[in-house]
Amino acid sequence: MNDCAVIGGGAVGLSIAYELSRHGLNPLVIERGQCGQEASWAGGGILPAAVFREQDTAYEKLAGLSADLHRQWAEDLKSETGIDNGYHRCGEIFFKHHEIDGDPLSRGLLRVQDRGVRVELLDDSTLSELEPNIALEQGEQDDLPIYYTPDSAQIRNPRHLQALKIACEQRGVQVIEHAEVDAFEVEGERVATVHTTAGSFSAEHFCLAAGAWTTQLTQQLGCAMPVKPIRGQMALLQTEEQLLQTVVHQGGHYLIPRLDGRVLVGSTLEDVGFEKKTTLFAIEQLLQFAQTRVPRLRDAAVESCWAGFRPASPDGYPFIDAVPGFANAWVAAGHYRWGLFLSPGTAVLMRQLIQREDTVLPYDDFRIGRIAESIVQ
């Protein structure tokens, strides 16, 4: 019997399986489609600068822990699989940046400074030295300060997901894809078996980490967990030369330069349910932002566009907790815009909860019951 059945093969689910396997456990991953093809694949791979400090909130500690782990995991995954996930410290520039509702990691200047992150204010001269292809509008610096966090990083998320999956399989983790969950078999206060379209699987523990679809799973266990999909649209541009070195953020929009000359442009925040499609209006808005901020991108070819679903909780905090009423059922979902970034820290916290160890950070802020009463059968 497997030690843990992880339901969900995205960044969070695969990271949990990877972390469990690194500590001698034998997990199983069950994925409704193909691993790493939903929000984890669709996002940009931004890893914001963050530090772990004892005086910070649990969420900020989770961010700091994850930032540290990404550096180490990138090395470990390359050593284990030969896959370079593209981790590199590229820095991040912020224009006209404001707090985003429901996002605890919104990076307004004062909040970033309060978190102990290295910040540099940029004037015309220093901005031009850092990114000569960026254009400034008249009087733009009179609005909100332009600032730079040199310790921000990025990864190529499809490569990262591929490396995680292969590393798990090399450690003996069974990965079952195209397996829709039909029902859970419950014995008292324990989940005994999960029945799927690909067969039935028993385990000592069950971890529900299916992103925006996790609520559909917890409802089968009598738990009303408020996570909903928020659509984000992206565009990928192909340039003949590398026009940017750093990630560029402006409110909810961003430009992410890849080392091969491509530039990712994102993103939208749309509460439209599970309607997974791009729209001409949104893509045109993204391209207008990109071409205004970097005029030379007007000559860039649009290589592809896509949409994905962020799993959002009402307060933006993830749910990392036991499912109420069960001794061996757990949930890790609702990370909103930062699932990929927070995935390694979430994996460590979940592994410690499953193994009944002292946790590296307090997790009361991530409990299911903090928002809505859970309905237990």
C-alpha cells in the first residue's frame, strides 16, 4: 500500500510527492489529465524575492522558505534528471505598482521593504542602464516610484514540471494520468480508497492538491472549501534578439524575458468559471501593454496565446490543512497567483503534517475553517 495518494499532478501535487519520496515515503500521484498541464504550465514562472524571518507572518515565511528551496531544488532536480529548469536570478522592475485585491504577496513598495527584501529605487539614468529598451511616459515617475528587486528569479515552469515528474518516477513514485476521481471509500474517520476512471487506489494518507478543481474533491468528503478558478490569459512573443534582462511588472501585467529571446506577456484576472479560452480583447490589451513599455516589441511575432485557471480562495491564502472529520485526508490548494512559487514550501509543510512532525512555520492561517464552516458528514 502507498503511504500517500496525492490527487493532483500540478506543481503543488508533484512537489508534495517529490518531498515525500525524498524522506523515505512511497507516494502515488493521481492526475485527471496530464501532469503539469493546467495552472502550473500556464503561468509565467516568476519567483519573487522573499526572505524567511521569525517576525513575519506565516504566509511571508512560506514565501521565504519557498524562495530558498527553489534555488536548492533547481540544483537537485538537474542533478537527478539532467533537466535544467531555467532557474536564474533575473531581478524584477516595478512600474505603477499597486496592491492587488486578494493577493497577500502583492508587492507595493512599502510592503516589499517591510518584508526585508532588497529594493533599489530607479531614476531615468539607472533604469536606462539596467534596461535600455524600456520606455518611460512623460511624468511617469511622479505617479509611483519605479523600483527594482535584484533577488527576484524565474524558472521555465514546463521544464520544472517535467523535471519534478521524472524525479518522482525515478524515486519509484507511480504517476497515474487521465484518472478522474469518481468517489472516495470512507471507513470511520479515515479515507480508505479512491475510485477513479483508471482504477481504485488505497493509501495510508490522501492529499487533495488539484488546484481549482480541489473543491469538487473536498465536497465528496463533506467539506465546503471555497476555491474558485480565476482565468489568466498569456501571450508568447518571439524576438530576434533579447530585449530585456529583468522581469517587468506593472500592476497585474508583466513581461518575462526568457534566455532564448522569447518574452512572456501576462496576465488577466477574470472570474468566468471554468471557461478556458483566450479572447481577442484581452490579448490585445496585453500586447498594447508590452509594446508601450518596450516599443521594440512592436516588431515581435506572436508565437502563441493561452489561458489557465488560478485556484483562488476568498482571502488569497492557500488551504494547507487536514480535511475536517478525517485523520488521514489532507488538502493543499487555493494558492491563487503563487502556486508554482509556493509549491516547495507547501510540500515541506504538508510532509511535516502527514508525518506528525513539528512544522517549520505556523499554519493556522492556512486552515480550512478560517473562512467558512466545513460541513462534515
